[in-house]
Amino acid sequence: MELRTLKLFCDLVETQSFSRAAERHFLSQPAVSQKLRALEREYGHVLIERGKGKGRIQPTEAGQILYEGAKPILSEMQELDSRLRGLSDEIAGTVHVATVYSVGLHSLPGRLKPFLAAHPKISVHLEYSRTGKVYQDVLSGAVDVGIVACPTARTGIEIAPFGEEAMVFICAPEHSLAQERTLALQQLEGQPFIAFADDIPTRKHIDSHLSAAGVSVHIVAAFDNIETIKNLVEIESGVALVPENTVRQEAREGALAVVPLAPEDAFLRPAGLLVKQSRSRRAAVRAFVEAMQSNSTA
């Protein structure tokens, strides 16, 4: 059995999706199915069964045994590969990066362009994901670097700064608070509020500051996608607190009113780079992390 096939199987289990596993390995879905069938013939067991609804899949008992046995093998091989590649000073190859939408869509492009210009032999494979999945993919070795908001310490992961963003109040231009020069958090008391979903770190970060200010908002909807939050605020479904960097375009176009928080209530949202703890890393990954850190005040 090839290690590539084993890695494909593990990605299939972790993503619970033939399409996402295919994307990771630059294969078609039929090719993934073909490799899975070959693996099942080799071991004489069905390894994956399709779940009901939304095309979700899950491992059988035999598949779970294979998955749990394969993960440490793949981890050791990746560590060995990184150590050997780290002996070379050539900064080249592909850096696989997973990021949450609110950071990757708005803060990463401005840093990525000069990095790629300075390192023409490096390519960056970027994918957007939820926070928990980013941590998981960094630990499993599915990606080289993760980028998340409000990073928290996890065993096996190192965190480097990716900068901080000021949080701002947003509302529709017609809203009664749209003309305020600055906004005190107390002014949000009882306001219909469009929030981030409960499991999003930015939501917990905002909630802690509202709680510290003794403010209770009326949450009318919660989403994991910042673009959805902005769209609902635009149509006057509520107000929100978001990172300033994510609403610059809407402010320029007049689609949203963006009001800074009063100095006594102002707070920042930190972002961080996640890398798996390792004795050595590929030169391309080291260069990427160093470049992103050097721009962490942007």
C-alpha cells in the first residue's frame, strides 16, 4: 500500500467528503472512489460507508481501525520528510495554508502578494475553513500553516502573531446610530444584534467585552460567515460588531455605516499563525511564517 493512498483515506475520514478529499489530492471524485475500492480489496473489508443526508460519509469499524493506525505512521513520515527537506536552504515548493474567512479574505491578500513576488519559486495553496478544522488540519499535517482569529493554545501547535484588528460598530446608513462619531458599548443595550455563531472565537471575544461593559444585546441571528452578517446589517436586520478591516469596501461604497468604538470601550481582535510543533520545517514554510509575522502590525 502506498503512503499517498493511506493519506487519501485519512483525508476522506477527516473531511467526510469525497469532493473535499479529491480537492486536497488534485484528483477527480471517481479517482478517489477507485483508490478506496482498491484499498478495500487489499484488506478485504468495507472501510467507508455513506451517511444519510448531505452526502456525509463515515468509517466502518475496520475503517476506524485503519485510520487510527495510519495517523501516527503518516505523522512520523511527515516529520522525517520535513527534517530532510529542512536540510536544504532552497526556498521553493508549495505551502499549504488553511484560514478562516474573516482573516483570510481581508488581511491575507495584502501580505501574500509581496511574499510571492519575493519568492517566485514558492506557490501557496489556500483553503478556507472553520476554526476547529484549521487546528485539526495543522495537527494532522494536512496543511503547513493555519490562520485563525483569537488563537488559543493547543497541545502540539505553536502560535505566532498575525496582527490585531480594531473592532467597529456597523449598521445600515439609515440607522439612528449611523451618524455617531464614536460609539460607546452602552449604546448597544437592547439593540437587535447580528452575531457570529456560538462556536466562533470572535463571538466569544465580543461577548466578553459586552459582558464586561454590562451590556445585553438582543441577538436576532448568528452566523459563521462574516459576509452574511454584513449583508443582513445592510438590509437593516440588525447591527453588529466586526473587525474594521472587513468592512472597508462597504464603508467606501456607502453600503454600511462604520463607527469606531469610543476609546474607553475600544478593543482589538488578535489573529495568529498556527504551525505544528516540529524540530525542523521546510525552508518555504519558515519563509512564509516569517514574512507573515513581519507584517503582523499591518
